[in-house]
Amino acid sequence: MTTPNQQRTPGWSPALVDRTARRTAQKEAGFLLPYLKPGMSVLDCGCGPGTITIGLAEAVAPGEVTGIDIGAQQIELARANAAQSGTANVRFQVADVLKLPFEDNSFDVVYANTLLMYFQDKQQPLKEMGRVLRPGGPIGIRDLADADATWPPDGPLEQAIALHLKAFIYRGQWDPSNGRGNRGHLLRAGFARCQASADCEASGTPELLALVADVWKMRVLASNLWVEQGWIDRPGQERLAQDIEEWSKRPDAFHSRLYCSAIGWKEG
């Protein structure tokens, strides 16, 4: 049986860890960086391998940044990445965003990247993040917006993406269109002066396309639900994984994903 915690993780494969480790504060938290100042304390919810968290720590040094994740393996990896980078003003711990182990008004800033989309009820995590945010402080959230674009269109990757989203929706595990509503989610959670923006993650080189293919081949071959529901059979899964591999080697292959961000402030 899938546990609640498992439902709120993407399913970590080596390829996905590699791709996630390429994230940076400059790209994934660029909408929030202008509001960070030296000496601030920041909470990064759902920090994964910590590469964004480390960038946030550089932005607020000597202030301290805390990264939390429900995955113990991700926290271990984040600590290793911080040690390798020599970042001293960052710490990581296993924690659930629905029950943060911090006092009220503990942080100047709260941030969450691709976390809210795993919750059907957005208000639960947002209100808990708001609880630990100091009055007047900003919260920044960023999520997928259910807008993948590939070339050639209607190819094997689009088929895999459609099945992947269908499975998550079937299980009630996430809302793939969530990012589009992030500004509204913040408003409904009681945050003020909310504003939204968007950015695109693009893969158009052999190296990046190989990473995309590795992630999606893993997802295709590991998706037992697809077979159980009759959406595809086992031979079809294997063919789809092979087709994705061949697609990634095309000289004209391309993939992009839209992310939507929003920032708001806690009143008080």
C-alpha cells in the first residue's frame, strides 16, 4: 500500500536525482531572490538534494537556511552537497511540511519548489508554512503547470507524460495544473500582495535530452498501474521506453516544461 509520505515524493531514480541536482536558486528561485537580504533566516520546504537551498544560503549569508524533506535519503544527499560546497550556514533535517517542527514566526522567508502540486488540499501546507513565517515576511512557491511541449509533437514522450499524469490523478496524489493557481492559493491562505510569474525548463542538447529520456524510461517501466488499468500492456511499456530512447537521439528532439511561481507576504 502507498503511504501518505510516498504519495508526496516523485519516486527517486538515479536519473531523477541527477536531473534534480542541477537545480539552482538562480533559476528555480529567481523570482524570490530580489527579496532576500543578508542575515535573513529561510526555510526551504521539500528541499530534495539541497542544491537550491545552498544557493539560498549564499544569498542570505550570514543568515541561516534550513532545508526540510520527508525523504531521509534526500536529506543525506543534501548534507553531502552542502559539505562539498563548503556552505556553513545551511542545515537539513527530515520533517513533514504538514507538521513543521518549528515555533510560530521562526523564519523571515519560506520557499517551496514543486511541493504544493503533491497536495489536493493546498491550504493545509500553505497555512503550516505561514505559521512559521514571521509577519511581514515573503513566501515563494513554484510548481509545474501541466504544460509540456515536445518535438516532434504527439511522439512517445508525450504519450508517456499523458499516462504519467493520468496515473497520478487516478491515485489522487497531485494536481498537475496546480502551478497556474499558485497566486490564488496564496490569497486563499491569507497572504497579501500576491503576484505570479512563470519560467520554462528546456532540454535541447544531447546531454539534457539523455537525462530526460533516462527519467521517463524509468517511469514508463516502473508504472505497474498503467498495466493494471489496461492503459498499456507490458510489451507496449517496453516499446514505449525504447521509443523514448530513440526519440532523445533525434537531431531535432526538444522538450520543455512550464513552471508557475507566486510570491505573497504574511500580514501583521
